[in-house]
Amino acid sequence: MSDPRAADCAAAIVAAFARYNASFRTITRRAPERFENRDWSGSYGIAWDDSSQGPELYEGFIGAAIENALTPNAAWYCWHASRRQAMLEAVWEKFGAFVHQQIVWAKDRGILTRSYYLWQHEPCFFGWLRAAGLLLDAPPVTTRPR
């Protein structure tokens, strides 16, 4: 028997992603014309880096996760764009979460993104709710065998 909180959390995540995806499509609608004209000046600092949803997307997701899926002393892992690090940390703080450290996923190869560089790493916050503390069976290790 599955926990009904899992279905509620999944529905909240799907709804939040649908809102994000609609916003992203609006932001990038001009991309083909700019690419064809080699006019990329309007895409930096506005189209790609100006996240129109702001912290509300993250607040909605974290609120739904706390309410429906996370146990009070669970470890939190949140992969994020380095550009959004300060905003995400502020959202964690708002919900009483503690960013203990940042970990980095070193990928096998660069990944094609909306950035000039092909990123070969991904930052991740690791933390937990301050009030509850953390409960882990064993401490995580910094590297995993491939």
C-alpha cells in the first residue's frame, strides 16, 4: 500500500513544473529568431537569467514536499543552477532548512545547456530542517565508484 502523501507530493511537483514550463516557453519563444540572426545580446541577463517565476516556484515545491513527503529529520539534496544559489538558499532559510554544505556532481562529459559553456558539473545543496536535526544511517562519502 502506498502512502497517499506521495501522490499529493507528486501532483504538487507536476503542477509546479507545468507552471514553470509555461513560463519557460514564454521566455524562450524569441530564441529561434535571435539564433538565426545571431542576435544573442537580448538573451543574457533577460531571457535566460531573468527567472520570471522567482522564488515562488521553489517555495511552492519545498512547501509541498515538507507537507506531503519529507520526514522531519530527512536529509535534503537540492540540485540547482549556480546562478540561482542565493535565491534557493534564501528559500531554504525561509522554511527553516539549514544548508550544511554544497556538494558537486562531476559528470562524465559536458552537458548542452542554455549557457555558453558545456557544464561538466552540477552543484547541490545538502542540508536539513534546523529544528529537527538530521538522521542518517551512515555518513555519506564524497565520491562514488563509477
